[in-house]
Amino acid sequence: MPSLIRKSQVGSRLLGFVVLFSSQICSGQAFAKSSVAVSVRVAVIVTEAAPEDPIRTVAVNSEPLFWDSIRNSRDPADFRAYLERYPNGEFAALARNRLAQLTRPTVTPSTTRPTVAQSPKSVPNEPSAPSEPSTEPLTTERLLAALSSMQPSSAQAVVTRYLSANKNKLLAFNADRPGTWRRDNFTNMADLETTTLEGCQLNYNSPCSVLAVDDTIRVARPGAGLPRRDMPRIHHNGSYDPELIPILTAARRRAPEVTTYRNEQGFKAMALHAWGRVFVAVDSSSQRAAEDQALRMCNEDPERQGRDGRCFLYAIGDKVVLPNRLTEPLSSR
């Protein structure tokens, strides 16, 4: 349940909401709890002139944006989320068909061959290399081997924390840095994979791979790395839509501060951290002030205490700007 904090000040009021997630994240040596947080409202009437190019709220049909962001996805959870929101939508039939394709059991073709009289020398050796990584029981040795590109001390810390984490956990790996990202204590495993990979990609600025899930580990085929997943919500740069915010679970996107943001008037901004923590500033004295306030609250988050990098501007007014990876206010005033 969210805890509600109210503080009154002369000429202004600060209204804060903090909704703590039960999930945890860690990158290297850090843990996290996801949250949706903070709305700042200034009650003083401001008489400053509006900026030359104010950002206006525009009513849009979010269904095509939602469909465009998931249509190439290979994650069944994305299509379930679309059908939950738009059961009779324009693309519902396509979504059901795609969901059926992604959830259809894989049928292994029979390897039985007709008997043909051949010379033993004429029978070729036909080893078949798997196209996907194999899934093996997780051991300390296998996990350390998979993290061999990291510094030994960092790899050992990742292993120790992953083994001691709660159940329903997933460890993602970024080969470019290299580095890891973890979430745990999830009830929805589809949400777990999607949000962990989104947080990993936002943190490292490149797609990540699933390395370990609970007590299993993905082992890449010889000569190849683990397949990476480029998460579409990280690239969304259109109009604000709660369903397209990355890292948050479907339930957390329905938090009031997230769902009502689009309807807020005046200068507003939203900041996002890779832990899945969102900070909202509304009714600010200027657009720059809103952006600065959202980023400052996010970076000064007492729950995170500065771990795992800086926050990014997610939205300026109703325009999503996450792909720009802005860590400072964009508006001049």
C-alpha cells in the first residue's frame, strides 16, 4: 500500500506519493526496490509569461502507438498486455494470432529415417548445432564462467548476491560494458523478464541478454554469445502513454500519479531511473523548473542513495524524450 506524506508551506504545498515495489534490482553490487513517486504541486499563482513554444496537451489515440511498439516483439506478455487493454481493438485479431504463434509448443521433428543400404563411408557425420542457448542447472562455476569478461571481484559479488536473492529472479547481462542487472521476488515471470531487460538496456544504453532465471543458467552455443533483446519501449518517443513506460510492471503503470499525468495542466515533467522509479513534477513555475525538479527528486531519491547511475528525463509535458537520454533540463526557461 502506498504511504502518503503531506507537508504544508507558506504559499505552496508539497504533495508526495511513494509507492514502493516489492521487486528488487541490482547492478553489480547494488540492490533496488521499484517505486512510483513524487508529485510536486506549487499552489502560488505565477504570472510569468508562457515560453515561446509551450508544450500543449494533445488528445491522441494511443492504440496505434502501443501496437507499433510491440508488433515485432517476441515476448507473449506484450501481446497479452495489448489484448487486456484493447480486447476489441483494431489490431486484436493480429495480437491473438501473434500470441498463439509465440506460445505454440515447439514440435521436434522425428529423426527416424528410412533404411537405405549404404556403405558406411557414405554416411556423413551430421552434428546439429542448436540455434538457441541451452538451459542448464545453475552452479557457481557456470555463473562465474559466464561472467569471465568482468573483473573477478565484481563477478564474485554478482554471483553471491544472485544466489542469496529471493525466488522468482532473473539476471540479465550486458556484453558491451560488461555488466549485469537483476530483479527478483516477482509473481509474473513474463513481467520479470521484460522489465529486467528494459532496466538493463536503459542503464547500459544497449540491449541485454537473459543470463539466469531462478536456478537455471543460459549457456551460449560454441562461438556465439547469448541472444540480445532490444526492448521497444526504451525507444518510444511519441506522446505520453502509461502503457509504454518501460521497467514498470503493468500494475504499477496504473498508479494514480502515472495515469493522471497526461491530464495535468501547466508545466510538468517526469523523470525515470533504471530501477523503475518514476518522479513527477507538475504545476511548476516554468517548464525548465519542472524538468529540474523531477530530475533532482529522482537523483536525490533516499531509497536509491545515488546507486546505479543518474536519472533520465522521461517526459517533457506530454512528449516522451527518453531516447535522448537527458540527464539535465532541456528547456531554456
